[in-house]
Amino acid sequence: MQVQKNSVQSKEQCMHKRLWVVTLLALVALLLTACPAAAPAPAPAETGSEAAAPAEGAAEEAAPTEGGGGTLIVGRGGDTVSLDAGVVTDGESARVINEIVEGLTKMEGTSTRPIPWLAESWETEDSQTWTFHLRQGVKFHDGTPFNAEAVKWNLDRIRDPENEWRFGRTFEYYTQEFGETLPINEVNVVDEYTVEIVLGAPSAVLLNKLALAFAFGMNSPTAIQEQGDKYGTPAGTAVGTGPFKFVEWIPDDRIVVERNEEWWGEGPKLDRIIWRSIPDNSARFAELQAGTIHQADLAQTDLPMAAEDPNLTLYTLPSLSTGYIAFQQCIEPFEKLEVRQAIAHAVNWAALIPAFYGEYGELAGSFQPPAILGSNPNIHPFEYNPDKAKELLAAAGLPDGFETDFWYIPVVRGYFPDSKAIGEAIAADLAKVGIKVNLTTEDWGAYLEDRNVGKFPMWMLGWGSDNGDPDNYIGYHFAHTPGEPRAEDCLNDEKLANLLIQGREVADPDQREKIYQEAEQIVHDNVYRIPVVWATTPVVFRNNVKGYEPVVFRSWYEYLWIEGE
């Protein structure tokens, strides 16, 4: 349901807006509670059952039938890092890859239920060995057949660090979502359109993981073999089976894709999509108002004005992202709990919300927002108490404070819409208790890689749910092989690790909720992260963009069209 914003809204219109947002939030929360990601894994009494038939899956994803055509121009705050599915972790890369590359499964609408996609059906007897039956007649954009050999080639590349086609790239999503605790041990070709995946342990969430096309989607083996390490870069291309085909990538300027006329699905409706990089918040909003772009990622401080613009439509979705502060815990002084606690109490986190988020952000308590299974309602935000922070620093042997680098993200994100200004506000509060921070940043791709290898002593980042499951949220950030510290933050908490491993395997939602709430408490008590905000990021279009229906966990560009084009 669209919420049309006019320059003057009646009381009744405002009430309808609030009702729409609350209803959608309630719907998603209900789905996350009643239909958790564990549901697709068969219970013992249902072993050997199959997924929905292809026709049912297709019907559930039926697109609006009106209109068609046009070039959609999207304004965003930063460029894509890579178009190589499996390598990326950032939203700017994922939003493009998801239109080019597809996964074996896909998330249905606003739910956490995976449905058949490139795999038409599947079965398992034990949630550890899975057999997938693939959609026939599908081809990659370069004409390469999609079949079981292509699936094996892609998954072997993702899972094997020694695979020759990785080009030294880091496949972080596989490490975090599978890794040593839930490895893909084997990928076996049964016949041309049947593939078997054997895991190292039972998994209640495999189908949800495979729905992440940007992480576990199917690239063309031919394209990667021909292009080598140029694949997925501006010097190469990206080739999948999806509704749009790659055209060009001009770094820090634009990425262009065009309609795949031979796509196996219905649509797409648009002729082309152009993602333009417009780093300045004000310039991006101005272009949206002027009509030179059709959709824009806006800072929360610009949203009230956007809501009053009669030419714009604003859709509000539930909060499914967290902005947080993190620490490298193998270096001084962040290895000391008292130091992390001091920072947590030194900053007036609550003051950041009205200043930078307005009604589109909520002060975070637990790491996961309330809509995610396992969010702990008994965890409250850290109290602003500078005197307590000074006492904690003294207890850590640092009565005069200390100096450190504090890295802030170089792009606009809903969880940190004005990262430098937010960093400055945090730095000002820390200075009051004797902690001097040097604000610094770098290119987005380098930022993500340097953070991943443990370069930063203290940094800001955030996370938005990919599929609604806690294993993709708190599990992604804190699961690790017991006894082996994570490179990113040197976290080594055996109890936490074992809880999160257990959460991947258990299918019962009530048991999973208890597991993840206990994990949330451990994260909070040890200040492994400081969750700052649960951010709501509305989607804003010009009114001539039609066909959008608010969705959370899947792509939606293929259903859009531009009125009058």
C-alpha cells in the first residue's frame, strides 16, 4: 500500500500513514515469530518432504501487470565495491548483484520463508544432506547453460580457499555463514539438473542462506574463466541468470544494467536501471526533487522535507538495521572490559537520535532490533554517565584517558546517515572524559577490507538483515570457531561461539529465541559492540515510478516501471 505525501496532510491522512506503518511492522514481526527461518527445515516427522512446486513459487511472486518500460535512475551515497557474487558484504554491491545474479532459493515478499527459485524443489532426510532439483532451460546471460555442473562450480569456488578461480579474494559471507562450524563438505552432481549439498552439520537455516544471491548466487563459470580477476570489476563484467544484464560500470559515477529479454521469470518491466553515485546528501536530495533521478537514498534529516513534497512517495519499512561501534580487542587498551564500558557510558547516545535520525531511528538496547528473533527486551541502552566512565578508566589504569583512532564510514547508510558528524559528536563526548579520538576514514572498499583484517582499533559500522534470521544477524557478527579469535575484532568467547553454533542447528523457534537472547546478553555484558541505533530507512521515489510494493528481504526492481515512458 502506497502512502502518498502531499504538502498539506489532513489529520485523517496522518492517521492512515501511522496505521500503515504499524500494520506492516506488526505483519513482519508476526512472520518473524510465527514463521522463523528455521521453518523450512523439515521436522523429524516431515523428513523427505519436498518444497513447493515451481508453479506455486511463481504464483507467490507474481508481479503487477500494469504498465512497463522506462529507465530508472537511482541516486546513492557510494559506489559498488565489487560485482562478484560471493565476495561482497556491502549493500551498494548487493543491490546491483541481486538484479544480475540469482540464488537457488529466494525470500518470499516480506516473510522469512524461502521459496523455489533456480532450484524448483528440494528434499532432505536429516537437514545435513540436501538434494536440489534445478530449473531447466535457464541460461546465463552469456549463453552458458545453468545446470548442476554450474552450481557445483560456483559453490566449490565459494567454499574452497585453494580454488584457482578465487583470485585471492575474500569470501567473507561463506566464512561467517558457514565456515568451519557449518561447512559445505561436498557438492555432488547427481545428474544434469540435480545437485547434492552435504553439510558438516545439520542446518535449520540453509535455505535462507542460499536465498542471498549476492553471497551464494550463481555466476557464469565461463565468464569468470574468460575474464580472470577482471570479473566483477569495472574492467570486466558480471554475468548471471537474473532479470537484468550488465552494461557498464564507470567507477564513482554509474553502473548500468538492461533488461534480460530471455529471463525465465515474468518481466522485468524496466528497460534499464542506472545507479548513480552522488556522495553529497544535499546534492542527492536536490536531484530527486528536480526529477533527474527517480529514487534516492536520503539522510533521515532530509526525510521530513521529502514527506512534504507532492512529487515524492515515501514508503516506511520496519527497523531491521543496527548502527554500532566496535573495538579491536587484541590491542591496548580495548582488551580491557573497563575501557569498553567507559566508552559506553561516556557518550550521550540518546542525544544522537533526534539530531540525526528524528522519527526514523530508535536508541538501541540489544544488538538485534525487536523484529529479529532473539532480540532481548531486557537489555537497555547504556546509561549516559561521564562520572562513571571516568571511574572505569581509572579502574583500567588510565585515569588521564588515552588517545586512539576512530574510523567512520565514508558512505551514507540509514544506520549512520551523516557518519562524520555523528563521529564528531561521539568524539566530543569522549573528550570530556579524557579520551581523545582521531577521526579518520578511507575508500569504502578499503574500509571494509581493513576492518575485516583487524586494522581498526575502534570503528563504526552497521548491519541490515538479509533474510530475517538471527544467524544472519548476531550470528554473522559473533559466531566463530571456539578457541580461534576472529581477525576483525579478536573476539574469542567460547560460550558465545557455542551458543551461536547451536542456534544454527536448532529448528524449534522457542528454543532458538532463548539461545539468541542469552547470546545478546553476553554481547551486552562484555561490550563486544555498542549498538547505537535501530534505524528505519524509508524508500523514496518520484510519483511516476509505479509497481513498488514494500518488501524487506528481496529485490524489487524487476517489478517497477516508469509512467509515461
